[in-house]
Amino acid sequence: MEYFIQQTVNGITLGSIYGMIAIGYTMVYGIIGMINFAHGDIFMLGAFAALITFLILTAIFTSVTVVVALIVMMAVAILMASLWNWTIERIAYRPLRGSFRLAPLITAIGMSIVLSNFIQVTQGPRNKPIPQLVSQVYDVYGISISLKQILIVVITVVMMTAFWYLVNRTSLGRAQRATEQDRKMAALLGIDVDRTISITFIMGAALAAVAGTMYLMYYGVAVFSDGFTPGVKAFTAAVLGGIGSLPGALLGGLLIGLIESLWSAYFSIDYKDVATFSILAIVLIFKPSGILGRPEIEKV
Amino acid sequence: MTVSSTNPADKQQGLVARGLREAFFAGLISLGMFSLYIGLKTDQNMRNELVLVTRWGLLATLVILAMIGRFLMIVVVQPRLAARKSAKATAAHGQAEVPGFVARNLTAIAVVALLLFPPVIVSLFGMQGSLKWIDNFGIQILIYVMLAWGLNIVVGLAGLLDLGYVAFYAVGAYSYALLSTYFGLSFWVLLPMAGILAAFWGVILGFPVLRLRGDYLAVVTLAFGEIIRLVLINWVEVTKGTFGVSGIAKASVFGIWSFDVSAPNNFAKAFDLPMSSAYYKIFLFYVILALCAVTAYVSIRLRSMPIGRAWEALREDEIACRSLGINTVTTKLTAFATGAMFGGFAGAFFGARQGFVSPESFVFLESAVILAIVVLGGMGSLVGIAIAAVVMVGGTELLRELTFLKAIFGPDFTPELYRMLIFGLAMVTVMVLKPRGFVGSRQPTAFLHERKAVSGSFTKEGHG
């Protein structure tokens, strides 16, 4: 039983990271109906920004408090990832808006290749390890919970609450939801559609950057190819939860994290990704629009 | 256009001012974007700790380049494009362009050129020197042409977005590799078998996803592609895992001549030629050329058959299709199976060519590259896809050859590293400039009275 709870805790931690990345996929998909394949690499860029910021901090100051370091790392990562995602949307996706469905998808795949290779070329192909930032581990009734895990879950909850508030309670969120439903009508009613879409990309990037910082803190290593696997998992999570739905993305992320850690704990670690993808396929076969997704009603 | 300031000098001045302003912003943004990633480099020191190395010079160069680029874009390129567009709109109204000799006989010229390619290369570079050109360029490009034509049936004709096409390529390659190593079957027996097995997998994978649409279909096919790759990695007893299967038998000329050095019926020995590995490559070149020809022939014929029409109808409107009595289940499954079959053929060929297969060759990036070729070529257009394959695959192969760049950028410069970066940038650029792909016009298969080419913008998915 303790083993099970331990694995569940690990799964929730991993799932929180996936969930945060998945929000970016789901928001962009919701608002312009495009799979932003480069989002996983934005997450990786965020992790690298945090890594480099950490190195700058340790080079300038001999001793930094962990809390300050983490906050600064996160802030720089958010700034960097947002700037990149904004620019990418501006130069690579916006000209293709209104084009046929596959054009932006191919551009996004191209962008993903560009971003991961850009980091490989500029920062080198090797793993970049950093020293352990947070090392405390608490023992709760025989289950060891590390401070890192608590931090990740708490930050996820805080970010999600903030996002829920932004999307459901502010005029910006209202503009986003309106744009999502009917872009032309929203424009007619005085919503700056371009600006709303740009902000959506920035918001997604910010969450991905936070996830990237958490990932770096949790595993203590970053590498240029990090964007792909977590990116695909997060995308899977978004689809599993029902693409376009914010709670769905978080739920999907948590589910994927749990499946992964429980499958590796009880069956085989080699086939954990096979299990994840199989469950995705099975869920979609029985519920084609995901767990919390609205069924697509096609009008003739 | 009616602009309030009619004085051209005024306009020019305004343009330059705008260009300078935009260039300033571009510089600011690129400075922000590149500051951490290019200005600083993480390196490992002797104690294996990460240290930062600064590269301010490089950062400054790139920022200045971005500013100049943006300025020229605003001041020179954009007005010129606008002028050309308005000139085109007024002048070429309704005037049909008469295609030139090359355009009319493109297919015939291409076929002749390809047939003559190996002898010409051999006479130019000699036996050993020709290897690189025939293998790295000829065969490599033709494999991608074939894969892209195969995927074109699924994506271009039937409109089913498949992000896991490489799975069928893998099935074909591993069918050949495993059946020839374990059972000693020959290439010519296994080639159709690989195709059949891949088609079979196409049906198996296609069946559960029939209800899914668009992007859901895309993610499930992506998942299937990853599952097959992961199984190949982890089922070590059969597939030898990440080490891959090596020592795969070579193909023979229908069993008459062999290319094994020790075999008594060795090709070179039979004709008293000097020993060289080039014969095998030349032979393979003609094999893949024939396979490509079959793929093209089948695609063209299928398009004018009821099933091909059904695919195209399905792509344009699934509901209308169903109302008209088309069985969407069999239509989708045949598309999946046919596309997968060609992937399987290409896979078996790949196994025979490399003599070695490993899961490394079947990553998602391959699927993405194949799909990119299909879309960049202008979906549904076989010629466009072939052009895209030559440009994208040939172009990146060419980057391997640019060793003279070392003289400019110093001996540490490896063009190899920049290959995929440039590939990605090219993908984005082509897509932004030509969203409909290289060949944007369509010849309809079914028509009333007369056949008119339509712009790709009129078809739903831009192919047809």
C-alpha cells in the first residue's frame, strides 16, 4: 500500500508538469485550431533559460537563497519563452492563418526542428547537469515526499488557479473565449483578434516555461532534445482530456503521469510509453472527443 | 492604390523611416531572444561543472543581421511584392499561359534523365567516385519520393492525417530483415511480403481509428508510430533492440547474379569486370526507380478508378459521402492499406540497401519529414512531391558536402550540425511563402464538358 501511495505521489508530480505543458497545447488548439508542435520545444527553451540564469546567478553571487534563485529563474524563463513564442507566432503562424489545415501544422513541425537544433548548435549536444537545488525529503508515514515534489504540485495549483481566473473572470479571458467560438464575430464586436491570439501564445509559453523550470529542478539536467518526449506526452494529455478544455488538460496530464509511474512500478519500465499511448488510443476509440471534451457536432 | 501623399519622394522617406523603426524593434527583439542562448554558452570545465562562456561578438553580428534583414524587407522586398501583385492582377487577366516544351514533356524528360543518371555519373566520376552520388543522392532521394508518394495516398487523396507513417516503413524494413535472417528468404520473395504485411498493419491500425477525425486521428497515428518503435526497441529477443539487425542479405538480380563477393555467380565475376561495390548501388538505383514508377502508376490509375474518386470525395466532405452511399469504412481502410503497402515496399528496399536496420531510423522526425515533403510539394501532385523531395532531401545531403565552409568559419565548423537547422528553416520559409506547396494548381479527375485546372485554394485540403 505504501508503495502504491509512493508511486502515486511520483505520478502526480510528473503529471503536474505534463499538465502545465498541456495547457499551452490546448489553449492554442482551442483558439486557432492548430496543433502547435513547437510547444514542447518552447518548454525546453524555458528549461535552458532557467539553467543559464542559474549559472549566471552562481557566477555573480557567491551564495544565493534557493527561493530567490528559483523565482529569478522562473521569471527569466517565462520572459524568454514568451518572447520566443510571440515571435514565432508572429512570423511563422500568423501569415498562415486562414490557410488550409495542414499548412500551420507543417510550419509548427518545422519550427520544432529549428528550435531543438538551434539549442543543439548554440549550447552543444551534451547533457547539462546542475547541482541539486532543493534536497529536503520528508517522511510521512513511511512515504517519502521531497520538497521538490511539494513545490511542483503547489506551483501547479497556483498557476492553474491564476489561469482559471484569467480565462473565466477577466475581460481578456472573455475575449479569448469569444475568439475561440467565432473569430469573425469576435472581431466585429470589437475584439482585437490578433492581439488576443498573441496573448494566448504568451500565456501558453509562460506555463511551459514554469514547467521547464520545474523539470530542470526535479531532474537536475537539461538537454536539447528534451522538448520532444515531454512535448508528445503533454500533447497526448491534452487530447486525452479533451483538446480545447483547460481542466481536461490538467486531468489528462495527471492521468498520463499516474499511468506512467504506476505502470513502471508494477509492470515493466520499458513499456511505460507503450502503455501511455495504448491507453490514449483506447480512450479515444470509445470516447473520440476525449474525457472532458465537447463532442464535435458537425453542421451540414 | 490611393495614398494621401502623392509625392513619391515623400512616400520613399516615410518608407525609410518606417523601415528604420521596424529594424530597431527587430534588433531589440532578436537581442532579447538570442541574449541568453547565443550570447552565453554553457560548457563543461575540467571538474565537470557547467561554466558560462560569453560570445558577445556573435550575438552582435546576429542582431545586426536581423536589423538589416528587417529593414530591407520593409523598404525593398515588400513594396516590390506589392507592385508585382497589382501588376499581375491588372495584366494577366484571363490569359492562359502556354506551357513551354519542358513543362509539357516534364515526365518524359525526368524519366530519361533518371535512366541515364548512373551511366553519366560513372563516366564523370569513375566507379568509386560515383558511389556517393548514386547512393547518397540518387537512392536516398528516390526512397523519400516513394515514401512521400505512398503517404500522399493517405493524406493527399483520402485526406486522413497520418503522423505515424514511418511505422509502416519500419514494418517493411523489419519484415525483410528478420525473415531473411531467420528463414533465408530472398529479397524478391520478401518484397511483396513486406508490402502485404505493412498493408495488414495498416488495416489493423486503421480499424480502431475510423471514428476519429482530423487532429485526433493525427495524434493516434503518432502514438501508433511511437508504439511500434518502442516495441522494436524493447522486444530484444527478436529484434535485437537498439543494436538493430545487421548483416542483412543483399538483393540479387532475380537470383541469376548475386552481389555477394564470395558467391560463384557474383555479378562482377560473371562479366569479368573488376570488383567494385558500385554495381550493387547502380542495381539498387534501378530497383528503387522501378518501385517509384510502380507507385506513381498505381496512384495515377487509382485516382481515376471508383475507389480513388471515393477517396477524394471523402476528403472533401465525409457527410456528403455517406449520404451518397459510399462505404466510408472500406474507403478509409483501403487508403490506409494502400499507403502502408508502399511504405512496406520502401522499407524492404531500405533494409536491402543498408544491410542494417535499427529503431533509430524510424523516429517521429522521419514521419514529419515525409509529411513535410507531401505538403511542401502541394498535396496530391506527384510532380510537386518529387520536386519537394529533391529540394529538401537533396539540399540537406548537399550540406554534408560543404566542407569548403571550413575555410571560412575555421576548422571547428561542422556543416553537418547545421543540416537539420537549415532543413527546419527551409520548411518554415517554403510554407510561409507558398502555403499551397510547389505545385498549387490541380487537374480534376472528374469534370463536365472541359478539363480546367483549378487553384489549390478551391479544394478543401488543397490537393486533388
